[in-house]
Amino acid sequence: MARETITGVAMLCEDGRVWALPRPCRHHHVFSLAAFMQKPVDPCEQGFMTSAGRFVSREDAMAIVRANNGPWTTSDTGRRELYSEDVW
């Protein structure tokens, strides 16, 4: 069975909406898209989408990437949270 991987950035809004964009987008791209569409995304939790189609927090995303042994574009400095710069 294939392991779950990180496929893109995402934001989970207080009202339950999830905004997501595929790699190599960054979280600021989601903010820009929402602003363009005149749909505020604050307050929200920044996180990631997975190959299973689920939203995960930055901490859960880091655990997924570590379980898959990377890939890393920056060194794993022992941080608890994943940033898109770490993986693409």
C-alpha cells in the first residue's frame, strides 16, 4: 500500500472551508487567491493536503514527511512544523 504524502498547501478556515493549492504553491498563494475572490481566509489554520485528500496541520505534515524519509529541500533542523520551503 502506498504511503500518504504531502501534495500541496492548504488552509482550514473557522467556518470549515478548506482552501488548497498543489505544489509548488506556497501559503501566500492561497491568501492571494482568496483575496482575489474576495473571500477572507482569516482566521485559519495553515497546513497541507495529503495524497489521501485530507487536511493536516503543519505538525502532522512534518510527521508524514519524516515517516517517508523526506524529500527535503532544506535540512531537517528538528522543527516540529512543516513549511512548504522544506519540501519544494
